[in-house]
Amino acid sequence: MLRILFLGIVLISTLSVNAQKDINEYKYVIVPKSYNFLKGEDTYQLNSLTKFLLTKYGFEAYMLEENFPEDLKANGCKALRADLKRRSGVFLTRLTLELKDCNGSVVFTSLEAKSREKEFKAAYHDALRKTFTSVEALNYTYSGDKEEKVVKKEVVKTPNVKEKEPVQTKEVKETVEVVSPSPSENTITYLFNDASFLFKKQDYGYEMFKNEEKQTSVGKIFKSGSGKNYIVQAGDLSGNGYFDGYGNFILERINPATNKLITDTFARQ
């Protein structure tokens, strides 16, 4: 029994270390406007509280569709996406916090938190705050995309110095912002079902190409009147779509085999 307990503690510690190593590489967290287990936007102010607590523990958090910083607009994969999972129970509210990357992979999962509060808002707030004990334990610090390097040796000459006299030098350190490369405005690369696709900008929206040895046109993506939604005409991939906060393209279409609505994610590369 003690052996099993010890192995469990080691496993949890290992997971925590790995999560901390990965999570520090992300500058931002995007919080959704609603969670799947509740109806309506920011119900019980649970989403606002999530943003507040993420900020409290060192993250730069933004609500979805907020005005993002320029580097996040250029590269949505700089951010993690927050999500809450609720597990039903009698007289208990159970919540788990997840942080996912731009491809939907879970980077961090908190310990499940429980609340015995009877009133819904109080119970959700109590449980959410308890999930952040796991976040606090990470001691998150953004590792950054800045690097400090010696750029040059600046020559400092004393007035009227003779040519044979030694010249004073000093090292000048300069902090350089290393900006992650972002796709060009005219062509964006996406990954869907292990296949690479290119969206090439056109007057009407985009033309979609399958990016193999030879680029093959798959169909067209037409911008709607609102400018936020798109109509996709691409054979089996025809439907309606939009770009999410990460820059991924979300496609909603009818599965021809089942006649049911499905949602596909083209992950921005």
C-alpha cells in the first residue's frame, strides 16, 4: 500500500514539473465567454472570476473577442485557452481547470476542487478558487521570448588621446525582442486530419488548397456580409466557418455519412 502511495506521489510530482516547464512558455490565456455546463455568457460571473484569478497568478488573461495585443493577433498559439470541467455529484460541486494549447492539447490540469456550498454562485466560486491552489503551486513565470546578448563593444575615446594610448571599451548589453514568425497575410497554413492545407487570400475570402507534393485546389471560402463568418464550398468540407481566438478555422458541416452536424478544427500552423 505504501509502495502504491509513494509511486502516486512521484507521478503527481513528475506531472507538475512537466506542466510547469511547458506552461511557462505561454504568454497569454484566453478565457471563453461561457462554459459548456452553464447557459449564457459569464453566468454567475464564473468566466470573469477565471480571468481575475489567472491574472492574479501571473498570466496575461483576456476574454474571447477582447482586444488582443498585437503579438497575440499575429500568433494565436502564444496563448492557452482556459476551460472548466464539472463533474456531477450529490450535495457537491466539483470543478477542474484545464489549460489547452492552440491545437487543443491539454497543457495543464488542476486537481479537482469540491464545494459544499448550497447556493449555485457561491458553490461555483468556491470550487473555482480552490482549483487555483494547483495553479499557485506551479509558481508560473513567463519564460519569455526575449534574449539578452552582447551586441557589440562600443569604443569610447577620450578627447585629445594619443593614437598609441589604449582605448577604453565597455560591453553594451541590449535586450532584443524575438518575435515568432507569423503566416503572411496572403497565405495561411493549417493542419486538419494529419493533412496540410493552405488558405490563400482572395477578393471574396480565401481559396483552399491541399498542400501535398502538388498543391490542389479543394474549394472556396466566401466571406459573409458581417465579415466574421464564412461560407465554405469545398465538396465534403462544405459548410459554415469562422476564425477563433487562436487563428484556427472552425468549420461546421453536415457529415454526409450520418447527416449530423459536426465541428472540425483546422489548426493554424
